[in-house]
Amino acid sequence: MNLNQKNIRKIRGLILFAAVVILALMKFDLLCSAAFFIIQILRPFMVGGMIAFVINIPMRFFETKLLKGERIKNRKNDYLKKGRRGLSIALSFLVVILVITLVAVTVIPQLVATIKVLTDEIPVFWGNVIKELEVLFAANPELIQVLNDFETMEIDWQKIMSTVIEFLRNGMSDMLSSTFSVASSIISSTVNFFIALVFSIYILAQKEKLGDQFTRFLKAYTSPKIYKNVLKVCGLLHTNFSHFITGQCTEAVILGLMFVITMTLFRFDYAVMIGVLIAFTALIPIVGAFIGCFIGAFLMLVDDPVRAFWFVILFVVLQQIEGNLIYPHVVGNSVGLPSIWVLAAVTIGGSLMGVFGMLVFIPLLSTVYMLLREDVNKKNKTIPVLKEPEPEEKQKSSQ
């Protein structure tokens, strides 16, 4: 190797990289603590960026569709024309708040009332289950004795349900050590939320300026190749995340409406609550709708097991219709990721970061998949394809 200036710089870079890796491995605990500390400081700004990204989708709709007509274009020195961005931001936040309020007002009161009903119905349901099992296992006296022991047990269902509700209500308070820690935690969370909210509004209001500053900075301190690749990756990430969020929300709304309409037509109980709950949980890819199905089936099981069975059948039918007919047309290949990789993204993301990981890993893995597919196709074009020999050549070679 010729030790010219270029090779010397490469060797220095490799030595520096190796030293950094060795130091990081030696001080791994310290590195993790420092990273956690930095993330804690930057958390409000990270949350603000996420809020801005989500709100940007309806804001772009309001700004480009509703507030960009010919009448507004032709106006001069008009408050509506000047304040189009601010009005779009306000309308977007208002829509999100209204949706969250609608879900809370629809689900929570009915859920509380249902829990109260379950408190009275579970003992009756338990007695009916014991009687049915006694008839089923009448030929086995040992099992009958076990069932009789269960039946004679004095289970205070009222107390159990009260304990569960009290735990859910005061569980977080019990986990904290003192009143001071509770107050400080609430204040800290509130302050962080408002910082994130203000930061998200600033990003939305100045997104073009911030984007221009980022591209100018990147162009000034990186090579043209790196600059081009970074912009390409950022564009793919933006497209995939936008399409994924829009697609999931559209699919969730359609699925929820399908359940509300069909359950109302077939006179199922809790139609609105279960429909809204399934729509809300359907935002979680693959497994979300099944969570709503489980809750709905449990609520019906206590009251009428046959009704619960037919509800599960209805869920399977609607899920198949939505998955095979509606989803491909409404959402399509929104993120361009095969089904097996969607399942892998949900599994890995869920195990690492819970529900948030499920939502983030699908568009993230989709971006990686697109980049790898493009690179593989590019490399395959440069690899010569070995042609099979003609039949005559095969016969000659065999002779």
C-alpha cells in the first residue's frame, strides 16, 4: 500500500473508530447512563417532533384543500390569506382533540356502567357454569365433588370488583413513594407536555424554514453523495410514515363503522362502545382489532354466551371482508412492505418498545426494505447472468 495522504487519512480514521468502539465497550454502563440522561433531556423535543409529524397530515389537508381556493388566492392583504398556516394548525389540533374526546365520552361511561353490571351478573354466570358442568360430567362423581366444592366457596364478587377498580384508580399513586414525588411527577409531566406542544407548534409554523436550514447545513458539511443519500432516506421515511398513519387511521374508522352498523342491525348489545373500541385498538397493526374483539366477547359472554359466540363469528367475517376487500383498495400497499415483514416488524417493535414500537417499526422497516431492494436490484444488473446451454450444446457435452 502506498502511504500517500489519502491512505494515511483512512488509517487514522480506522484507528480512531476502533479506539472509540473499544472505549465504548469498556465503559458500556457509563455510556448507557449518559445516553439515557440525554434522552430524558431531549424527550419533550422528541415528543414535540412526533406530535408535529402527526398533526402535519391534517394540517396539510386543511392548508392545501380547504384554505387554498381561488378566492383566497386572489385576495390581497387578507387576514385569512395571511393566517392560513395558523388557522390550519388550530383546526388540526381541534380535530384531534374532538376525536379523543369523542372516544372518551363514548367508551368510558359505557365501560364503567358495564363493569357495574358485571359485578351483579358474574355470580349468576358462575352458578350457571357450575350447573352446566355438573350435567356434562354427571357420570364422573369425582369431578362433581370438585364442582360442588367450587360452588360452596363463598366468593365475594362485589369485593373483588371493588378491589380491581380501586387498584386501577390508585395504582399509580401507590407505586410512588410519597405525596411530594406524586406532585413533582405530575408537574414535570405537565411541563414536558407543554414544552412538547409549543415545540410542535413552532415546527409546524416554520417547517419550510427549518427544512431549508437543515438542507443548507447538510450541504455545507457533507459531500454531495452523502447529501443526496441523506435527503433520499429522509424523503422515504417521511413518505412511509405519512402513508402508514393515514392508512391505519382510515382503516380503523372504516372497521369501527362496519361493526357499529352490523351490530346495530343484528341487535347486539354495546354496539357503539365495541365499535369505537375496535376502531381505536385497530390503530395497532395486526393484533389491535383482536384486543377489541376479546373485550367485546367477554362482555357478552357473561350476559349471553350464545350472543358472544355469534359476535366472534361476526368479527371473523367482518375482519376477512375488511382485510381482503376494503384494506387493499383504501390503504393499498401504503408502506410497500410484504406481510411477513409487517409481522416481523410488529413482533420486534412490540418486544422492544411495546405498542409504540409496533407503530414505528413498520414504516421504519419499510424504508430499510426499499433501500435494500433498490441496492440489490442495482447490483444484480451489474452481475452477468449465466445462460443455459442450448440443447445441441448439451448433447455434444454429454457425448
